[in-house]
Amino acid sequence: MSEIATDPMRRRRVVIIGSGFGGLFAAQRLKKANVDVTLIAKTTHHLFQPMLYQVATGIVAEGEIAPATRVVLRKQRNSHVILGEVFDIDLKERIVRSQLLERITETPYDDLIVAAGADQSYFGNDHFAEYAPGMKTIDHALELRGRILGAFEQAELSNDPAEQEKLLTFVVVGAGPTGVEMAGQIAEMSDKTLKGAFRNIDPTKARVILIDAAPAVLPPFGEKLGHKAKARLEELGVEVQLGAMVTDIDYDSLTVKDKDGTERRIESQCKVWSAGVQASSLGKILAEQSETELDRAGRVKVQPDLTIPGHSNVFVVGDMMFVDGVPGVAQGAIQGGRYAADAIKAEMKGQTPDERKPFSYFDKGSMATVSRFSAVMQVPIPGTKKKFETEGYFAWLGWLALHLVYLVGFRNRLNTFVNWFFAFSTRGRSQLAVTEQQVYARTALSELAYLQRLRLADEERAEVKRSLEERKGSA
């Protein structure tokens, strides 16, 4: 018998892992429920990922798309926020274990909502990450902003045309929404914002390359919109290279394999990776303790009610869940988080897990910006299998309006609107400041880890030597 049944005086404990769309919207949905909500996240903020590329290209500040989770939930008295990275979930004992520095925290639960999201996938080539950061976190966006602007600064100091060309060649890997948006903004920033700001180089001559192994731009949007997006990128001067697979990356270049099998090298110091995602490793932990299955990207193949087999109190939502027909977008996470919260509230009113209605995803459409005044939009037509498609200025306005609505907090919406107004009317950008730490922190951390491994190796060798000497002494 569960602890809930044996202790009716205790409030139900709901633990939520992750402060993204799925986790935050689930917590907010439980605001008036007679439960204690504990939200555990490895960051202090709720990140609006669809706008990370605007942080990386200096349009908006990171604080405008990443409000503090504690502040967002401060008026929700039944919520408690814990900072830490979850490293273990014990399904039998119903305990979640998280770590912050050296501190381990154990959090018991009655209901669990796992919304830990996804990380960048390099398809088994994890060493690419050092040379081509992804676009999944604030750290990524700030590092990329530093690398992009730093490339212009280094080129300004060089008098070698070959070195300047390498520094002013920007490569974006992946022609999905993030890659298209990033390539378009780098092109606009170099052609408009930075024009005339340097004396030794001409930023407008920067080369922006968008690479993908797929045969089309924006494959989920269909051939028509993909072709429109490609044409607009090429108008901006972006070189779109399709059917090209990146096989290797180092500090100064990329190796690309074309569909005819030939390999070539692209000299570039600044690379961006947006080619794939890998679900949180917590999915593997769930699979090890249950009959849960994972797909190739590590996503959990959930039951119709978003739970895992044999555990009707454990929900998986957002980028971690695999449900046929549900894309890995914000709306899927929001609807999944709300569904899980509603299922918990319904069970408290007497509904059994067997009586739950299956999760049903309502597709509100997809959008992607290409450049200033240009976007693509695809919206399902209710009652039919057809979709309304449009591109250009009105699609761009729709993108702006929708993203303003889903930003958390009135002040963030207002600040973002003001930044957009000046960025799109004057072509200036207010967030172009970078620091040395933002640019070189990854390298410094890698060196620190290397030194740590050397120290541990030295200690192990010293321990072996000491053990051998003790054996000789005893002999």
C-alpha cells in the first residue's frame, strides 16, 4: 500500500524535473491543487529556447528570455525550487537524487513529472562540441556571440588575406529552424549592423555557409516553404550547401563529404552546430528500472497517458517523450506538462489511471524566421488534413506576436518588444558586449579538467609506488 493511502493527512508530493516549458507549465497548472510541488532544475532560470539565436546575435539580452524560476513561481505558495542536476531516479523507493557542487539532495515523491529536455547531439562525435558549440543553453548563446564578434575583431588585426578570409567565414551546420534563423541573423549582422564599424576589414564581405546532409532546407515545413526560405537566405548572401555531411571538425576548419562521395575542407574558425538533439540521459535511468523503451535519440516511448510502463505516477513530457505525431517544439512540451498536471489533479478527485483519456496533441502550427521581415509559417486547417502556408512579412509578424505571448513576464515582453523595434527599424543591436570569459571559458574548463586528470594520475602512480615500497620493506 502506498504512503499516500496510509497517511491521508500528508499532502501529495509532486516532483518535477526540469524548468523548461514542460516543467514550468506543469508546476503552474498545479498552483491551486492540494499538493506540494518541488521543481528540480540544473539552472536557475526558465529558458525560452526558440529565441536563443537572438541572444547569440546581439538582438536581445539573455535575461529577457531566461527569467529566474524562483521569481516566476514566488507567488505560488505550494511550490519549492531546488537547484541541482538530477543524477538518479529510484522508481522503487520513489526518490529523486540531485547534486549541486558536493551537496547531494534526496527528494521523495508521490508523483513524478520528468521534463529534463534534450541536449545537442553530435551523432557520436562529441569532440565536435569544442569547436562548434550548439544552441541549447544561455552559455552556448553567449559563447557563440563572443566567437562571432571575436572573429571580426581578430580579422581587423590581421594583414593576411587568407587568415582574414578564414576568420570571416561562418559555418552553420543544420538547416532546421535554428540553423536557418542563425545563418540569416549572422548575414544580416555582418551586412547591416557592423557595416562601417571596422577600418581594416569590410564586414559585408563575410561569408556565411549553411550546411546540411538533407536535400532540403526546413524539411518539416515541406518543399514549397523550404524552397522559399532557401531563396531568401541566398538573397542575403548565405551559401546553402545541401547533401553535404560534416565528417570532421577542428579549430580551423570542417571536413565535408558531398553526396557524390568527394571530401573537401572549409577553412573557418567560427562554427555553429544545430544539426541534432539527444534526449536527457535520465531516460536511460528510467529504462533500466522498468520496461520503458527508448528511440534512437534517447526519447522515452511513453504510454498513451504519457507515463512509463508499470508506473502510472511517473510522467515523461517535452523533448524527452516520444509520441508519434508530436514534434519536439514548445507547444508539445507545454501541452504535455499541463496534461500530466491535470491527470494528477483528476486522480486526487477519484479518477483511476485506467480512466485517463489519452494525451491528444493540438497542432497550432510551425514558424521559423529567416531574416528581418521574412519568415515561413504553416498552420493546420481545422477539420481537414490540409495546412495553410504563407511566407514573408505577415508570417514574420505572426512569429513576433506568438513569441511575445509565450515569453514569461510582462517586463520581459516589453523589453523584448523595445529591442525588436530598434533592431528592426534601425538595424542596430544593443547586446553586442562580450567578455573574455564568455569566449574562452570552454577552453579554460577543458584545460582544468585535463590538469585534474593529470593530478589524479600522479596520485595513482604515487600510491602504486608507495604500495610497492611497502611490499619490499615487509619482504
